[in-house]
Amino acid sequence: MTIKLYCFGESGNAYKAALALELSGLDWEPEFVDFFGGAARTPEFRELNVMGEAPVLVDGDLTLTQSGVMQMYITEKTGKFGGATKAEEREVMRWMFWDNHKLSSQTGMLRFLMNFLPEDKRPAEVIAFTQGRLKAAYTTLNTHLEGRDWIVGDGLTNADLSCCGYLFYPEPFGFERKDWPNIDRWLGNIEHTPGWKHPYDLMPGSPADRA
């Protein structure tokens, strides 16, 4: 049975689940959510996900929300991306929790404020504050990746798939790969993984569609 992922291309959180599905080899297909058109706020979508968020993964009678849970489910089905040992499994989860709290949540908000709001509504003080917070997060990740090809262990895991979620997007939000050489090298490792696709190639929906 084909797994459906309700998603849209601009969402880094949706990208985490979509990329995990794509690289896992599971049979899946994207279902476009017109987030910017208000689709996630409709009663029909709320029946699918009471949280009113994308992504949503549907596999037969099973419906999952939150990208990290989807990544864990993909690992359960395939044995991939979870870590080679119990210690690595815990370390993968540690970095996923860190990403959700320190990196993706702030990156997603900042990218939205700087690119998807009208210019006269972009809060300069909030943007500057968040960029400062993210500089600390980039430093943490860049330092950890010194001498490492992957965040945990010797191969791609959910830690990598989670932390990279927003870092491939082209819209400006203060992140420049050249400024963070270890992160840049690590992102290159992900890009060279067989089957990798850019978020706008993997999921429907991009700013160009709304231009």
C-alpha cells in the first residue's frame, strides 16, 4: 500500500519526513497541502490532524503527525536511520530533540518572517534576536561535526535528516553554508546520498508557484 504524505514544498518539517521516505525505499506519494491558502485550517484538514499542521503521514489505517514520529515509524518499518546500537539510538534521539528545540523551530520561524510576510510586517528586532539564537545553534552543530561525516555513527541517521530540514532552502534567513565549513561538508554528504532530492523537487509547492 502506498504511503501518503500530506505536505508542501516550503515546509522544512515536511521535508524531513519526505526525505526519510524517499531514501528509505518505501512506496510513497506526496499529497499537496495548500498551506498558504489556508488548507490546514479547514475543518476537513482538522479531521486529519487536530493540530492543524503539515506534514501528516497516512499508511492504511494509521495516521501520524509530527515529523519526528514519522521518521521513527519509517525506521520501524525499514530498520534504517535509527542508529546501529542502543547507544547510537539514544544519541540520534538526543540530536532530534535538540534540532526541534534549538534549530528547526527557530529556523522555520525566521525564514517565514524574512520571506513570506510582507516587507512592512517583518519585525526587525525579532529577526535580529532569532538570528543571534541561531548563530549559537549553528556553532553547536558545526563544532560537533568537526572530523565527522555524520552527526551520529558512520552513516545517515534520523539525526541528519532532522537537522538538515531547513538548511537546503534557498530563501535568505541569515544562514550561509560557506560560513560553517563542517556543516557545509556534512550537507554535501547528504546531497551525495543516492536518491537525495532538493525539497522543491521532492514535494509539490514552492514560492515560484505563488509568485
